[in-house]
Amino acid sequence: MSARDVSTQSDITKMKTEPDGSFQRQASSFRNTIEPGGKFEPEAAWATRTLIVRKLKGLDGLIPVTVVSPRMGSHGWPFASVDPFPAADVDPLYDSQHIKDLYLKAAPEYSGSSFRNQPIRISKKLVKLIRFTVPVLWDKKHQTIVNNESSEIIRIFNTAFNHLIPAEKASVDLYPAELRGEIDSHNDWIYPAINNGVYRAGFATTQEAYEKAVHEVFEGLDKAEKMLTGKEYLVGDRLTEADIRLWVTIVCRHVPSLTKFPSADVTVTPRALKRFALTQFTWATSSVTSAPSEMVILP
């Protein structure tokens, strides 16, 4: 374990907010992709959404999952070797104690700064920027993190392994070219208003910042309610990544995150959203495990 103090990245109680008390999420840092001919090639080989897409694409036989405990401590997300929470796993590769150990293995001077296919040399002056997050897409060959941004991981899963899976699964396209403009448009408001909105409300440290965030969350829910009235999907008549991204927040309310900030207990009651949640229940619940936090490992 590193002797360098990384507690500001692992300890949720030391997380910094803006001067006005608002919470601003930092961008994910490891933003590489998987593609034939690239550094990270496909080989037979905010995190629930990655498990759902992994299952829908039939990748569970190619990409194993290691689950960490949802009980975040001062060192961040622990493996079962530290906290034997039901359904949590030990790190099968390096017997790491916490997710942060993998980040520091991939980038010893990791600070949270974003880099894409660049040498991992990060200034020590930037050490206190961000925390060690899940999910993590790990490459065992290069022993490093490929990507830690869930919205990009689900797109990697959507196409990168199509040549390795049955045609039936390869044909599942959650980000079809003809619908990408509309999907991106929905993601652009769903993420700040709803997906990240509950976090902005919960991590706010002033009443003003909290009320602003909560108001925006419910504005987003009202907008989603109107869009889903009389229909099952956000875009057209088919399941897309936009549905998955919205569904996870509505149903899970980002538990256990809300236990960290009970004041942000946002309850969804509108009729169309409830129907949407129940309609998508079958495919979603068959895709996820009981533990809410996970590390995805790529052989």
C-alpha cells in the first residue's frame, strides 16, 4: 500500500465541495477504449449500468466481474478480504485490499486527472483532485485500467466484442447509429438533472446548494414523466442506453449512496415513471447482482 497520503481521494468525509457548498463531480480519468488493433484489444478475454449491458450483450462468459463491498470506509471501496460483505469478492488478481490499490498500481501518482492513451505521469500538485471510483475496466495483460467511466464502458461493451459473441447477441445494439443524436440529447439532460442530480443534492453542504439541486432533480423527473407518458422507451420503440441510464437511478435511487446523505431521499411517484421502471424490470434485474458496487475485470 502506498505511503503517499491519498485519503482525500478515498475518504468520502474529506471530499471537497465548491465555495457555494455545491458538489461538482470530476471527470473520470482513465478514458481508453477497446478495439481491434488498439493497445487494448478485445480478447476472449456509477456501475450497475455496466452489469446490465454486459448481460444483455452476452458478455458474462468473456468478462468476469469482481464485486466490492458497498460499505465505503476511509480507504474507499473495500474488497471482501477487508470487509466480507455478502456477495463481495476478494481481488482475484493481486489480493488488493481496496479499489484504490488498483488505481495506484495502474498509476502510482494517480490524482484523478484525465488522460487518454498518454504516459501516466501526473503532477504531485494535483494529488487531491478526485476519488477512487467504480466501475473499473481492468486489462490483465497490461495490468492497468482501461476505463473508469461507466458511460464509455457500456459503449465499449455494446460493440467491441461483437466478433466474439453469438450473432443474436452481437445484433443487440443499444446505441444504433440512426438514433445516436436523440440518445445523446436525452443523456445530456438526464445525467446532470437525475443521474448526478441526487449526488449534487446529497453532497451539498449548504441549504442553498441543496435546494437548488433537489429542485433540478424533480424538474428532471417531471420532464421524464411527460416524455414517457403513453410509451415504454425514451427513444422510438426500442431499448437503448438512454433507458438503461435513466432506469438505474429511478429504481435504485443510487443506494447505498443515499445512505451517505439521507436528506436527498428522492422518491419517484409519477405514474409513467413507475410504469417505465416496472416494464424494464425483467431485463434489468436478470442482469445485476445483489451488491451495488463492482469492479469489472477484462482478461
